[in-house]
Amino acid sequence: MASSFSRFSQTLLLLVVFWGITSSSSNAQLSTDYYSKSCPNLFSTIKFTVHSAIMKEARMGASLLRLFFHDCFVNGCDGSLLLDDTSSFTGEKNAVPNRNSARGFDVIDDIKSAVENVCPGVVSCADILAIAARDSVKMLGGPNWDVKLGRRDAKSASQAAANNGIPAPTSNLNRLISRFNALGLSTRDLVALTGAHTIGQARCTSFRAHIYNESNIDLSFAKTKQSNCPRSSGSGDNNLSPLDIQTPTYFDNKYFNNLIGKRGLLHSDQELFNGGSTDSIVRAYSKNPSSFSSDFVTAMIKMGDISPLTGSKGEIRKNCRRVN
């Protein structure tokens, strides 16, 4: 009896070890030195192109960071966002969260071209997005971190998945928490990652309802925003306003100070400080920029681990806009 129980225990242990290995294997294949031998000049090549783009237009840093968010939130960090529509699938570029909004694709093309010149057929578009996001944050004054690499590129994309997977700017706090949790991201990760709104701009159509119809907003702030965002839908929809009114091209913690003052531009921004469970995190970040930076880095690395294609899955695209 004892020996049979012992054999059962050993079998159970082997199963636990086996499932533990297989369930974590995809992320285990990502590493910070993945291209150290196959493409040693990768980081300097990408940094040069990102730097050039941001020098031309500071907003581009936020745009490149946003591409990485929107890629990872739809079937994982697989570069699917970059694919143009084809006869066999409708891609993500024209999904509601991305149409007339996602930008920086030309910069990614430039980076890919430069990388292909130094190490052809080696580096995925998915990894280029991850590095470009990090470089953008760093160049705009934010924290630095070692990017885990080794992702491969998807061979298809899904507009429906993009429409359903990326939280809308009208989302309430419960919806935001639920969506982030579904991807393995905590409530703290949600607040830290949304802190990326310390840079970049939003279109009038994304914040019109918040500045005209809602009460949890500073009145003078709302009136200022109304001057460039007409009440009528269809009028001035693409007019831009900075997400952070204090330092819109510098990566810092001022965004959280804005929220405490009820000067969040998007409804979803102000939801993070509206009497709910995330108020305390927002207060902490507003007082401690190093805490925000540290948590932002942790959350970015976690987000970069969402469902990567590794091993023989996917491919290494030669052109980020189309499957080989």
C-alpha cells in the first residue's frame, strides 16, 4: 500500500513538473540577450532610427509606445497590428481603437529596413516594437529597462479581436481592471501602464463626452478643452489635445497629479481617480515618481510576456506590413 502510494506521489510530482515546464516554456524562451550573437548591433540600429523620428516630432515617442500596447493586447505581442489587410484577413489597423489613430507605422518600416541591412532575416517585427517602445520612453525622460526578446511574428491578424481586446477611452474602472486581469496584469499594472498617458495626445472624438457631459472634471479644464473640441460629433473629431497638460512630451509622474486635480483628459483616465480602488495607487505615484517608474518597468516587462510566438511558431517577417 505504501509503495503504491509512493509511486502515485512520484507520478503526480512528475506531472506537476511537466505541466510547469510546458506552461511557462513560451515565456522562458524570451531573453534579454537573444540577439547578442545573431545581431550584435541591433540596439544601436533601432536607437538611431527612433531618436531621429522623435527629434522630428516628439509625439512620435508616444505613438510608438502605443503601438506596442495595442499589439500586445490583441492575441499577444506578435506584431499582428503591423499587418496590412489582405484578401484572406482584415487586419487590426482599421479596427475602432486604431483607425485614424494608430500611427508610427512608417517609422517601424524604417527601423525594419535598417535592421535588415545589418542582420537580414533575423529580428522579428514584434521584437522591434518592444525595443522601439522602450527607447521612446527612455528618450523622453522615462526609465530604462532590459527588453526580453525572441518573439516571432504572426501570420494573420484580426480586426474583431482588436475591437474587443483594446479597452475604449469610455471604459469604467471595473472594465479596465477586468481586461487587464484577463491578460495577467494586475490592478497596479493597469495604473502604472496607463501612466504612459504622461506623453502623447488624444483626438477630440475620444474625450468629447467627458468634457461636455461628465461632472468629475475640473470646470476650467473642461472649458479649455472645449475650445478646441466642438460639442457636435463630426466637427473637429481629429483635433488633438495633450493627455498630460503639464509636460506632454516628457515622461514623468505629472499625469497622476492631473488626475487628482480632476484634469484627466479621457473618461478612462479619470476613472483611475474617482473614489475607487485605484485612488490610493494614483496618490502614491503622484508623490513618488521613482515608485511609478519602477512599477511601470515591471508592468511593461509583464505586458511584453503576453502570449509571444516562439520556437517554430510564426515567422520572421521581411516586411512588417505583410506575411512572407
